Amino acid sequence: MSELDFTVRGERGPALVLVHGFPLDRRIWQGVVPKLPPAVRLILPDLRGHGRSALPPGPCTIDDYARDLLGLLDELAIAKAFIAGHSMGGYILFAIHRIAPDRIAGGALVSSRALADTEDGRKTREATAQRAEKEGPGFLAGTMPEKAVGSSPPAGVLDTLRTVIRSAQAKGVAAASRAMASRPDATPQLSRVTFPMVVFAGRGDKIVPAAESEAMAKAIPGAKLVWCEQSGHVPMLEEPDLVARELGALVG
């Protein structure tokens, strides 16, 4: 288990953990946080090897990220929490569901998927990892932001993504890329989800097809599918009002 750098807003109330995706950090939730109800206790961690959190030696798996978050909940004496995961953060939510489903009060999958990588996808992840190790993560800042947003992103979104990605840890990017490549298919879990779940899907998402998000939501009993009409892969940056409103309703 790795010690995480994190911020907390509030001391009481239902806990909501906001988990960032790859290769980002907790800053991506900056537009959502002030719009969430003040009665909600917010926990915003940087995953190991991201933001201000150190990367332990050796390889890691998606389950390792999940255990880090469970350890953080223990540290904060939180028995159950609502967990919202963006992209890779959604993979971590599925891992927590496998490891300790009783710790989840409710969940949100933000531009995420249940399917494992294809063989070609795993090769691409490894190429990304090797390039990050050799030259740093800067190359991702030149390609990922435009791919992540919809057709008309709000002012400042692309700059935010570029800034966050440029400051990423090279070894953390490599470790995360390999962890995603080795993650299991979570599709068999979908029918076993027993807590409230919200699935956010961007109409303009170029990374997770809309049909895939729709099928995933239908496979989760009682899940609510929220279409983010003006978003690509980062609705928390593109439509923070909508994301905050639906997360607030989930925590309720």
C-alpha cells in the first residue's frame, strides 16, 4: 500500500471520493468541487505516481491503486464511501468492487468502461510506457488533450489538460499504462453491482464509444445513464455543473 497525497473538504457527512484518470491528477475536479453540496465530505487523492503522490518501487496493478484508496478510507475512518472514477479511476472502482464491495455506498463511472484492453490496446499501452520512461510525459500533452475533449470545449479546458499532463511523473505514467493494460475484464461484475450507480457518457467521446457506455449502463441493475451532450472524455471539465448536480443527487 502506498501513502497518498490528498485533500479533504469537510469533516462530516457522506463521503465522496473523486478519483482522477490517466495521466492526470486531482486538479481535474477543480470545477466540480465548489458546485457540490457543502454537506458532502469530499476526498480528492492523487493516485500513486500521480500529482504529489510518490510511486513505490516495482510494477503495480489496478488492484494496487484500489488498495491504496481503501487504505486512505481506513486512515480517515470512513467505513463506506461514494466513489466517482474518471476513465482509469473507473477501472479502480471496479477493482474496489472486486476486493471490498461493502466499502462502496454508491458509484459513478465517468467516461470509463468495463471491457479489458484488446491485444492491440495492450501493445499501445506498452509503447506509451516505454516512451514516457525515455523522454518523459510531455509527448502526451501534445496529443491527448485534443483527443479528450468534444468539438467545442470551454475556454481553458485544453490548457488545463496540457498543464496537468506536462507535470505528470514519467515513471508514474509508465506504471499506470502497464497497470491498465493488465486489468481484467469487469463485464462479469456488472450484473453484481448492488449499490446506486451513475454512468456519465460524453456524446463526443472519442475514446469510449457512446454505444459502449450505454450497454454498460444497461448491464448494471438500476444504473442511471447521464448523457453529457457537450462533452468528450472529460465531462468534469467540460460540463462541471452537470457532473456536480448528478454526483450531488447520487450522494443525496
